[in-house]
Amino acid sequence: MSRRQSSSAGVSLFPFLSILACLIGVLTMMIKIITDIKAQETTGRDEQEMNRAKQHQQLRVQIKKQQQEIEKIKAVLKERNAALVELSELENKRIVLRKKLADEKAKPKDSDKALQKLLEQLIDQIANLRKDKIKPDTKPQPVRINPAGSGLTANTQLLFIECNKNGLVILDKNGSKTNVSAATITTDGNLAAAFNRTKSAREHLVLFLIRADGSATFRTAGAHAETKFGLRIGKLPVPTQGEIDLSLFLRR
């Protein structure tokens, strides 16, 4: 009886509890690692989706702006087409009325006066429509260069060069033009050849025709002509952007 009690008291549960505790710890650590990995994957996926959403929103805004621009262009074209159609209809009405006037000369004068008045009204409508809807020809008038008072002789070798913001235009007597970029004034072969031809004459003059935006170009070209080629130069302002007319010089 005493032995059986002694053997039961000697059994220990510590190893079993230690193994159980270790197993619980390992499982807890595995669950924590899996949870962290899932959290990272979810976070990365959310950022990508946010970036795609932002890009999508930006594209939608751009498309909307382009659609608005297209609608504006369509409205302008529609208005212009309507104006042209209306103008064409009025022109046709005027032609018909003129024919009626020609065919009804033998009828009472009151009818002729009424038709003539209607015709005049149509002409006024056409004129107003052209003024409001169709842009007039805005091409500037030619600029005639006058040699009066220049003191040039008939033997003077003249070289005409236009100066504008983009560069130079060498104006030949036969009407041809040679463009020279502002960046290549000191290196352009055509300009150097023109300067040398002019320099070969005992009496010569390089006449720079300066547009309103060509002052800087003239300073570069004029200094180049004087310092490198020893040419005599002159200058004339050109107040508008019209074509330069040298006919008065060419008659000399």
C-alpha cells in the first residue's frame, strides 16, 4: 500500500508541459509571420491600385478637356459653314431678282421699284454678312523704297538686304531672294559672296532695309560688313511688314 502511493507521487508533468509550451510558441510565431506577410502584400497592392486610379483619373480629365476643345472647334466650323450657306443663298436670290428685273421691264414701275428695293436690301445683307463672318484680306501694302535724296550715283553698286527678327533676306535685282538665318550671319557663304561682289565695285553701298523687329539683326550684319569686308553701309527703316518694292531704284 505504501509502495503504490510512493510510485504515483514520483510521476512529473514538466516535460509534457514544456513541449506544449514550445509548440504553442512556434505556432504563435508562425501565425505572426504569416500575418505580417499578408499585410505587406495587401499594402503593396493598395498602392498600385491607388496609382492606377490616379492615372485613370488624369486620363479622364485630359480626355474631357480634349472633348471640350473639339466641341469648340465644331461650333466655330458650324457657325462659319452656316454663314457661307446663308451668303450663298443670298447670292442666289440676288441673281434671281436681277433676272426678274430684266424680264419685267415692261410691267408697271411700282413693281420695278419694289423689286429694286428688295435687291438693294439683299445687297446690304450680303455686305454685312461678309463684313461680320468673312475676314477681309489683311495682306499689307507693298513698301516702295524711294532713292530720292540718297546722293547715290548711277555707278554705285547697290546691295539690298532686308533685316528682320529671323535673320536677313538678300534681295537680288531680278526679284530673287536668299534667306540667311540670324545665327549664321558671320558664316553664311551666300552672304559672304554677295559682300565680295559688292566690294569689287569702286563705288558701292550695302543698304540695309530694317523691319520694326530687325534692329538686333542689323547690328550684327552691319558690323560684319564693315569690319570683315570693309564695306560702306546705309540703312532705311521699313515701317510695315509689306513686300519691299525696289522698282524706283531699279529704274536708275
